[in-house]
Amino acid sequence: MSSILLRGGRVIDPASRFDQVADVLIVDQSVREIGPGLVPPAGAEVFDVTGRVVCPGLIDIHVHFREPGQTKKEDVASGSRCAARGGFTTVVCMPNTSPSVDSPATVALIQDRAGLSGIRVEVAGALSKGIAGEELAAIGSLHKAGVIALTDDGHCIQSNELMRRACEYAQMFDLPIMDHCQDYKLVAEGVMNEGYWSTVLGLRGWPAMGEEVIVARNILLAEQTGARIHCQHISSAGSVRLLREARRRGVSISGEACPHHFILTDAAVAGSVEFWKKDGAALVEAGIAGNPPVSWPAYHTFFKMNPPLRTAADREAILEGLVDGTLSILASDHAPHTNSEKEVEFDDAPFGILGLECEVALCLLALYHPGRLGLSELLAKWTIRPADFLGLKDGRGRLQAGGPADVTVIDLEVPWVSRNSDTASKSRNSPFDGWHLRGRPVLTVARGTVVWKLE
């Protein structure tokens, strides 16, 4: 039997509200015991984690590992290494691959690759065939194949009638739905937030209303059908307001936030000078970014994502939504693209950025260090909240004796610099290259095996 002892850390389990200094003993793939002064078995690997946080293995429900069909950008192996470095022991892969994940055969291919990855890689199946939004995928077959959720992420079903049927079928198989909220007619060919900076820069605008209309649609559908609907990567104040009101009424609707949407704003597309002069000043005042990073020019495509970066008011609304629980889950929307794809005009570049490796650090800087969220509340958004949403029954999202040996160790204070040259990804498209950060995961244990350790 293999065994690991994590000695002297601050053990936090948000599910049980356990928060005290203790040891954690892992034997094979289970947590054997949690408590002070534990004696390790002979031959155990012992890690002194004094002064560090020991928590359940983190879960990211929104990643793109690009396999099959787009492995020049990322694959399950490289994406899993990114996840491990970021402290994540479970991830959920989106189905907008090539071919899309709309058949049991494609699910099986990803599961086969995932078996060699070290971490737990779950698969989200497509809602519609070819994620084209025209005909429902074989939801029953996908459920039998082992998908954990349904989504057309990267696309959005525009037909309200088809989406209603999708919700009804998902209910039959107790599968949650995750939706990329975007009304195509309102968004049209928009490439950045519609507002002051899109006008100044001469770029086509992507209005916040294009997201909010679909969020409202999903609230009505969740209320009508009882389906669990999750609105992905919320970016606007209006969406937060709609979700807050619906959740207060008990509607089975939820939302997630990504770090780039509550740290950056659309001023970043105008370049670092304009961002730090205008919206970045608030970050410095809040202690979120004491040292502005290396400069970047206007129209830098690393700041092109979908939904787009929005205004400082939207950023503040998302932070408020995270604090009051309206947005219950944090995720990265890890979306790798090659340099050749991003090194084109802003209009022509694909949407998406890297996110897994600096996600925890960015959330510590924006939410924990400024005192917006307590540590247990923050960790819940990567542990018990996503575990409950996904319906995980194997103990993931919790750190308890007898549970799975998925554990993350975090140093809250260690300073470091995020570098695109230092990543496990095949791609390099992070807008946080050169950022001075504070705090990061330093040890990741998945299934009782150390899959990442900061040297």
C-alpha cells in the first residue's frame, strides 16, 4: 500500500465547516484519517505543510482540452498537467471538439485518454448534434456512455422550443445543463464589449444584452421544467441581477464566474496604458495587483474572449455576485489557441484564453486577500458547490476520512510571476503573462498520487 502524510497544515473542508490545524493521512486512494499528531505507516511519503492550506481537490467544471481533432492547441494529457499545476483534481471537458462529443464513441475516446492523465477528467456531452442547435443529440446514449453534464458550450441553442425539449430530456436522466448564453442576432459579429472602447477602437460590439436575453430564457425554462441549468462564464451586471432574483425565488438556476471577467475590463483591449490609467487603478487600490505587468499594445488578441471583457461596473457586479452567492461556482474556461491563430487581426482571431494554472492565484488576489470572501467560502466554489451541481456521489468536493484521496495544498502568501513561457499547455495565450501574483497551489494529490509539486 502507498501512503502519504500531509503534516501540520490548516485543513479546511467547506462541506463540513471543518477548519483547524491537523494532519491528513492518505492510504492508497482514500483519506484514512484526519487529526493532530498522526503517525505515518512505514515507508510513507511525508510532506510538511505547516502554514499552508489543505483542502479537497479542486474542481473546474469548464475547460477545453481540444481532443479529439484540435490537439495542436491542447490534448487531454497536456491539459491535465495544466490542471494539476493549478491545483485541480477534477475537470469537466467541453464538447466543442472535432468531432463534437455527441456520440458514445467520442465519449469513449476521451475517457480512454483520461485514464492516463493522473487527474479525473469528466466529459460533458453535446445537447445538439454537431453542437449545431438544430436537432437534439442522443442524450440517453450519452448518459449511458458516462457524460456528467450536457452543453453546447461555444455555441448556444437559439430555438427556445428545442432548448425546452433538451431540458425535459436532461431531467429524465438527471443530467445538469450548462449553457453558453448568447443570442446570435443581438451579438451578430461582435468581437468585444459594445460600449465606449469598441467605439474608440472601431471594433464591432458584443452587447451585454446578448447574454442577458438567454439568461432570462434559461430562468424561465428552469422554472417551467425543473431542469438544473447553469449559466456559464457570466460577464454582465444584468445577468447577475437576473440570476439573483431567480435564485431568491428558488429557481434551479446557477451561474459561474471566470477570473478574467472580474479582474480585467474592456479597457484592456485599448492597451495596458489605458487599462491601468482607467480601470486598473481600482485593482492597485484594492491590493489586487500591486505591480502592473509588462505592457501590452492595443488590439492584443489575448484579450479577446467570449463573452468579452466588459466595464468596471460589470466587473464589480460579478464580484458582488460571488460574495453574496448568486454566482456559486468559479471556473477557468481554459481555452488554448496556438500562436499562429492569435497572431492575426483582432477581428479574425479566435475567442479564448488559458486559465487553469493561474486561476487560484487570481481569485485569491481578487476575493480573499482584499477580504471580500473568507477562505472556506472561496474554496466552496471549487469544491462542494461544483460537486453538488454535478451530482458527484463518490465524495469528491469533500475532505473527510473514508473519502477519495483528492487533495490540494495551497500556499496563500507565496509570491510568483505568471509566465507564458512556464506552462504545461501546448499554447501560450494567457493575458496574465508577467503578472505578479500572491498565493498558489503547491501540491496536488489525485487518487492518492502526487500529480504536481512546486519545486
